[in-house]
Amino acid sequence: MECYEEKQNINWTTMAEASDSEMGSPKNEATDSAAQNPSSSDSDSDSDAGEAEELLRLRTLESEVSSDPSKYDAHVEYIKCLRKLGEIEKLREAREAMSALHPLTPVMWQEWARDELTARPEAFLEIEKLYERGVFDYLSVPLWCDYLNFVQEYDPAVLQCSSEGILKARNLFERALTATGLHVVEGSKIWEAYREFEQAILLTIDENDNEAKEKQVQRIRNIFHRQLSVPLAGTKSTLLAFKAWEVEQGNVLDVDSSTMDGISSHVASACQKAMDMYDARASFEEQIVRQDISDSERHQQFLNYLNFEQSSGDPSRVQILYERSITEFPVSRDLWLDYTRYLDKTLKVANVIRDVYSRAVKNCPWVGELWVRYLLSLERAHASEKEILTVFDRSLQCTFSRFEEYLDLFLTRVDGLRRRISLTGREEALDFALIRDTFQYASDYLSPHLKCTDDLVRLHAYWAHLELNLKKDLVAARGVWESLLKNSGSMLGAWQGYIKMELEAGHLNEARSIYKRCYSKRFAGTGSEEICHSWLRFEREFGTLEDLFHAERKVTPRLEELQLFKLQESKSIAASMEQIENPNKKIAREKRKSASGRTDEQPPAKRQKDTAQKPKKVEEKGRADLENEVASNEKQEIKAKDDKPNDLNEKQMKGLSHEKNKFSDQCTAFISNLDLEANYEHLRDFFSDVGGVTAIRILKDKFTGKSRGLAYVDFLDDAHLAAAVAKNKKMLRGKKLSIARSDPKQKGKKGSADSSNPTRQGKRAWISNDQTGTVGESDSKESGQISSSKAHRDDNVQLKGRNTFAVPRNVRPLGWIDKNKKTEEEKTDETPKSNDEFRKMLLKGWGNIGSSPWKVLARSGMEISETGKDRITTGRNSFYPTI
């Protein structure tokens, strides 16, 4: 100790003198020194550069520690840097800041105490407190030796050998023996220091005071006997030292022999037993101090050693071995849990266990189970409410890996409050408001993370139970369940728990009203059927005949609806599975259809010529057939001759049109901003509290098969749809949904409005040709919904060839005809004509063209009866021309 202090004094003095010389030396002296010794100036420049580098590193570490105080390594490096630079004030602050968050190692406590002793030798009490804090954190024989030496050298009472000082030193030695005396390898150091202290006291006793001397000699002899009965390394050398000391006291013993001749029988037997125990543990000690094994292997060797000690049945030896283990592995979760469990099971000393838990949560604050057991140990030790509340608040500031650990903490806190209120009857000291506030805090904290989980239901069920049975407040208990249903109404367990509470309280009418509220809701799995059958069982067991018939009238349609929905769902799943298993089957079938229809294709110009030369007979086919024929011709004109993707898109459009007719969108909600991983079950659970869902269609990308974040949900009636739209902006899988009513009429208006703009429609034709294959792609049987505005095709646009898209917008494509633009003559032709007026028009056409009247009529678009060219029909006029 003295040597180390002298060395430290030299170091700190050297740093101080160097600092003073750098700050206070005159400028000319530095110049002369540099002139006399050029190498000295070079070394000074190097030292200045190194100091600047250290200062820069210091600022970096300081900012890192301040930004994230949880970084243990950053604290360690920051303290090392400050210690190197000699910043004693900042060093003290940095150590205090680290000690508040993390336990310091024994070496760091030794360095701190020595630095403070060097800087402030007079601050005995502060340094003594540092040693006390250090020996509390970890088991360390060197730290205890430093502490004992410090007290003997700097405590005034001990230096004066006063009775109070000697008693204080002896108590400290006994504490050190309790903590480290059983340490197999290093424990003998504390025993030897204790003997030396007592021998020094013996020398201070007056020669004439034989009684005091004999008492002190017996004290030293007892220390020898105690040490020889403990299995420690170097027991034989201790035996020899004991014999030599006995000879000094006038006893005749063979000092050179390691045998136990001349020693009392009980001491000899204890010593022999200790040596046998040491021999049994020597192999374990060799394994845990090996340097050629990894940390995991050394950890396993400690566990083996612990198993051996536990089998021996000595709790003190097991405890000290646990202390040695956690000193080597301070952040081992399993070690701390095993250590605390062992103490709870065997030792059951309240103060010792509480201190161990305090150190455990400081080393491993992320282990929720340690905090839970810590709270239980405080309750077992009858700690005050203030201390328990402080520990509970500290635990909530930690970060755990699972939210269930936070739930366990809240429940443990409530359990303790319940026991202390109900068992001790201290309602005045501990009000029920503490339990209520804890439950409310837990609900607010955990509900966003445990929404729709059984753990959240369990928390509220416990809360309602205590409100009803401990506080006797039925209204508050019902309020607990109502608050849970408001946020987790789609959980069957919440409704069942509410009903169970009412049944246990004997409130049948309230239970019946809850059944009426929840039987039509959609629950996960078979929950919907289960709640219906549960209502029927309830009415059979508790209700009247009218109540049973009323429940059957309500439940039967609901069960039929659920059965139909399951049937549709099974078909949808089967279709999806078939599509997944045979992805090429549908493509091959469409290719065959495309190949069979390709033989009927004709050039657009030829089809137009044939249509003009062979007018159809209106009387036979009717106007509706004629319009269908014209629409079919226009579709064929839009389709490119050799473009296979466009051919496939048109066939998909036909299928989509067929699917669109299948869904009228009269009671349909359109959903956007949907999570790409969301599926049917997620949407069904989301709308379970609304009910009435008949079909769900999730739009998917044609090529990737992934969701596009859009969906349609069909409902039974407008009431269910309105309830679903009311859930707009609600969260599903972390995304806020946009829910609106699907309005097919509005889509049709948009499409008709766009048709008045030929340029815009020309662009739309190409866009729809690109997108129709992906708009309505769905993985359900009801898929295929497509916007009518996208499916709209401009009848006035005729695309010729493949590269018409490259034509500038202000240039009309080849073959483009604006049917909306009408000549003056066509405008006048719109009004009904009499037979005389048609006859004049006909005669005028002959004069201008010089052709036969039938050709003129054919070119003008009039239809001529094929039974004889004697009757002309156009619009509502029919006449027989006279030539």
C-alpha cells in the first residue's frame, strides 16, 4: 500500500510540476532550452501533437457519453482518457455518472479510491464511502485488502489504538471474512491480515497486564483455529505458521514437521477435514483459472463447480462461489437468475437477498424476471411502500425484449397491493386507488402493443374482479369491460369475460343484453358460431321459453349466414390453391382460345368494306342486335393484328367485364392504403365488429401476384356499409386505412365526361390497353372488379398499326374519323323528313354524282330491304322512291 501510494504521489507530483513548468516558464528560457537541445524541441512538438490528439479524443468520448449514457464501453474509455490527462474534477464526475447507471469493476473502484487518496488525503470519510460502495458491487479480495489497509493507516481512531478504533477494525475484518474468507485461492490473505492486526495489538499491551495479554493470545489462537478449519490453498503453510507461533508462546512443538503432533485433537481433525475438502475442489479450481479456454468453457466450468458445491450442502460455500462467478461474468442472465433462486430457496435472509437483487438488476436491467423477483423479495422483507414504489418505477424505465415482461411487472405490483390491503386490512394506509391507478397505467401503456391479445383480456379481467370483489363497485367493474370492448371489441374472450362476470354476480338480464350485442359480430376462427351456441345454452339453462325462442330467431339466420360465408371462403381458397399449383394451366387454355380465334381475323379495312357493302336487315335482327354487331366490329378494329399481349389483355378485359357484372358495387366499401401483407383474415377481423361482410376482393398485380394495397369489401346492406365507412382512418397492421363507399354511378359519369374529349380519349385507349391486366387482378373467387372509367373505350378512335402511339398529339392517326363532327347537311338531316323531301334529296344526289340511286343510298348510310329495292328505310321515315 505504502509503495503504491508513493508511486502515485510521484506520478501526480510529476504531472503537476510538468503542468506548472509549461504554464509558468518564461519565454526566453524555453528559447534557450530549444537552442541548446534541438532534439528536445522535437520531442516537445511531438508531445503537443499527442496531447492535442488526446483532447480531440476526449471531446469525442464526452459527446458520445452525453448522447447515449447506456454505452458501458464509452464510459470506460472516457474515464481512462480523463485519468491519463489528469483531469481529477471531470474524472470524479465521470465516475459518479457511470456508477449511477452501471456497476464498476473492482479495479475501477481501486483506481478511484487511490486517485482520491492522492488528490485529497484528508478526505477520509469520502474515500471510506468509496470503498464501501466498491465492496458492495462485486466480490474482490484485493479490494478488501486495500480497504483494510486504508482503515488501518488513515483512520485516526485505529491509529491511536483506541477501543473504538480497534472494535471498528475487528468488525471490518469480520465482514471481510464473511465476504471472502471462504475463497479457496485468495481467502488466506484476509486471514493473514487479520492475524497480523491482532498481533500488532498484542505488542501494544503492557507487559504487566497478563490478563489482557492472555486474552489477546487466545484471540490470535482462535483465528488460527478458524483458518485451519476452512479448505484454503496453503493450509500446510498455515499449519507451520501456527506451530511457530505456539512455540513463541512457550509451547513445545515440532516446528519443522507438517504433521499435527502436539495440536489438540479437535483442531487436528478440523484441519485434516479442511485439507480433504480442498483436495476435492482442487481440480475445479484449476479448471476455472485456466487461460487456454474460452469464456463459454470457463462459464461451464463454473456451473460444474456450483453443482458440486450444491451437492455438498454448504450454503455459505455455494454463495461465495456464486459471487466469484458473477464477478467473472457480471452480465450473465442465467447466473443471476440461478443465484437469486438459490438464495430464495435456501438462505431466506431478507437483507442479504435484497442486496443481491439490487446488484442483479443493476448488472442485468433488461431481464424482467429479475425485477419481478426483486419486488417479491421486498414484499417478503416487509419493505416500505415508498421503497417498493421506487423499485417499481425504476423497472418501468428499463427496456425489455417482450411486452409480456412489462405486463408481469404490473401484475406483480397489483398482487402485492392486493395482499397488503386484503390480508392486513390496512385500507387507510394503502387505498384501493393505488390498485386502480396501477391498472389504468398498465392499460394505457400496454393497450397499443397488446391490442386484441389474451394478455390484455387477462389484465382487464383481473382489474374487474378486484373492482367487484375487493372494492365492491359493480359500476366500476362494468366500466373496465366496456373500456376494453371499445378498443378490442373483435375479441371473443373480452365478451366472454364480461358475460362470465355478470353470471357470477347473478345478473342474468345484463348477461342476456351482452349476448344480444355480440352475437352478430365477426370473431376470429369459429368464435362467431361459438358465441351463438353459447347464447342458446345460456337461454336453455337460465331463460324462459320465450327467451329461448327469441334467441333461436336471432341466432338461426346468423348461423346460416356464417355457413354460407364459410362455403364461399372454402371455394375461394380452393380456387387460389388450384391457381398456385397449376399456374400454367390457365395460360395454356387462353393460348388455345387465342389460336382458334386468330383464324377469323381479317384486316380492318376489309371488314369495314364488307360491312358497308352488306348492310344488315333491321327487321330480322332488330336494333339491339345491330348495336352489338357494331360494337363488336369496333373492338376488332382496336385490336392489333399481331400483338399477342394486346390480344391477351382484351381477353382479360372480357373476363373482367364478366366479373364486373357479377358485383354491382351497391353495398361495397373501397379500401386504399392497405398493408401489402394484409390478407382476407386481417380484413375480416378488422370489420368483425361491423359484421355483414359477404365478399372481400384484394386487388393484386398481374405479373408479380403481390397486393396493390387496394380492396373491395361487399356488405349485406347499407347499414353495415355505413358502419364500415365510419371506420375510416383506423389503423390496420400499422397503416391508416382510407375507406369510402364504392359508387359505380359516379364512375360512369366520369367515363362519359371523358368521352367528349377525343384527344383525351385517344390517350385513354392506350392507357387502358396497358393497365387492364393489372387493375382487377385478385386472388379471390370474387376478384376482377374494375373501374368503369378505365374499362371505357372511345368509339371514335380507330388505331391502325402498331406505332400510332408515336404520332404527335396534334396530328391525327391514319384512318382516324371524327364521328362527332358533323357537316351542315348532316345537321339538317337530323330533323325528320317527309317522303317528298327524301325524294328531292334523292334526285339531287343523282344530278351531282351521276350514279344509280341505290349506290347513293348505300353511301349515305341508308338501309335497303333485300326483298326488293323498292322501299327505303332511314330513321323513322320509310318511303318508296319513284324514279
